Amino acid sequence: MWFPWSYTNQIIIFIHFVVSICAFDMLLSLVWLVWLALLPELTENNEERTKIALYAQFMIILGALPVLLAFYIYETGLLIFQMFAGICAIICAICYYIVGTRLKERPELHIQQETIPLGIAIKDVLKSRTFVSVTLFRCFLHLNYALGLAFIFAYFYVMGVDILIASLLYYFNVTIVAFIGYIIYKKLSMKNDMRTLIIRGRIIQITLNIIAFFVLLIPGFELLIWVFLILNSLFQGYLLFDYPLLMLITDDDEIRHGTRREEMIMGANAFFIKIAESIGPIIGTFVLLYFGFIRDAPTQTPMAMIGIKFLLFIVISIMNFLGLLSILFFPLYGENLKKLQVKLLEIHEEKTKAYTS
């Protein structure tokens, strides 16, 4: 990626970009899916899983710092940026090595594990109501992530600040402010199940975004965007339950089939997530062009400004609403969840006895 194949030929530049991004995304997915598959093995307890998710979110704050620095370092020159990226890569490799050598797996859970082709895996998991509801929820969630990251430049026009400042404020909001929201939801989860908190939080979030859209149409009220974004991040703290929900799919599947099939579940889930991530920028581009957005223009027309606000608040609210509908069909809550946890512990005890005997 550091050595351009061409500086002038647009076709070669495009091919270089596609090859690089596909290789990067594939390699990242391989690591990410293994990490996700290992999480359910650490504990069967939902409270402990939520705690793990909270720790993971805290590390995301630290991980976001190099991203913030990268904007400024890139301005100093390509060579300095390459050196910075190389240092980050070395640090990541050391961290992965530590995890890979220190983490102890539970081989007793994988005695009967088998390799399942992607096509068969997708057909199999689509029969699971748990998988379908959580995967649809995560698809709309990641679609919104893609919209936020791909169109961060839109904040530049709404706020009237340069893109570096807008990026700094954006990342501060989705890390520090969001983490406060996660802590709040962690405390709420002591008395409420995850499904209930997600439904309540998402309804509040959708309502806030719709109000924000109409308020920000009033001239001179643009600065209020950060008030709404901060409130949005706080109420979006239910995303703390994203990984615990994903872990429950594996548990439910093990009870149904008697074996752990993380590779099948995570792989099929990632297949649909990648589709959603690709659709997000397409939707965003269509919306902006429909409202007359002009690329690289120093200013935008009033209609284009409305389009930016429509994208940031209404389009994202539509995706949130669709995700809300999907989570309503999630069956593992209340007594169903308690029964699953009891049955899971029984199965794991039996497997442990069979493995050690």
C-alpha cells in the first residue's frame, strides 16, 4: 500500500486501491472473527460478558488516539506518516502475540467440531431466530457506522469548522462520551435485561434524531448539533450489549446442536455485515447527490445543507428503526434467557467430565 503503482493512470490507481482495501479488509476480518469467536469461551455468565465488553470499549478509546494523531501527522508528509503507521503495526503485533500465547482455550468444548462450507453455514444459521434477529440488528448498526465514517466530512459543512477539528470532535463524541453511556447502561443492566434496554434506548435515540433534524433546520441553530450528538452517544450506550448478544447466538446454537460452531456463526454474521457496510456509503452518496451536494465545493447550497442534516439524522434514524424491529424478535430474554444459561452450564459440565475422564 505504501508504494503507488501509478500517479497518473486512473485505472491503475483504482485497481491498486481495490486490491489494497480488499486485502486489508480480508486480513482484518480473519483476526477479528477469531477474536469474536474466543469471547464466548471466556465465561458463560452474561454479567461477566458485559464487563468484558465494557473493557473492550475502554480500549477502543486508547485505540482511537493514534487515529486522531494520524490526521495531523499525515499533514507533515507521507514518510513521517509511514513511520508512524509502522510503529502502530509493531505495537499491534506485540499485543496480538501476547494474547495469542497467553490465552488458554477450552478444548473440551470443541471435541466434535467440524468444518462447514459458507453456503451450507448460511442456510443453517438462517433457520435460527436468534441469529436472524441479532444479525439484522448488527447489519443496520454497521450500516450506520459506515455512514458516519464515510461522511464525516459532512460535519465540516454543518459546523463551519475545518475537517480536522470536526474529526477531533466526532471521535471525542464516539469514544469518551460514548464510554460514559456504556457505563450508564452497564449499571442499568443489573436490573434490566439487554433486550429491554436496547429497545428503550433506541426509541429515545430515534426520537432525539428526528427532533434534532427539525431544530437544525432553523438558521443559527447549527451549534446545537453537538448537543444532540452528545445526547445521542449517551443514549446509544446500549451498544455495550452488541458482543454479549453475539455470544448468545453461539450458546443458543450449541444447545440446539450439541457442538460449538463459532466459526460458522461468526463467518455467516460477517458475510451479512460486509454487505451492509458496502450499502451504507451507497445510500449516503445517493442522498447527498439527490439534495444537490457538490463535491469539493467550498460552500454548499441551502438544499444541500438540508440533505446533509437529513442524512445525519433521518436516514440514520430509519436504519435505527429497522434495527429496532429486528431486535423485537430476539427470543433470549426473561425466562428464556435464564433457561438457556442453566442448560448451557449443564452441557459444559458434561463436556468437561467427558474430556477429563
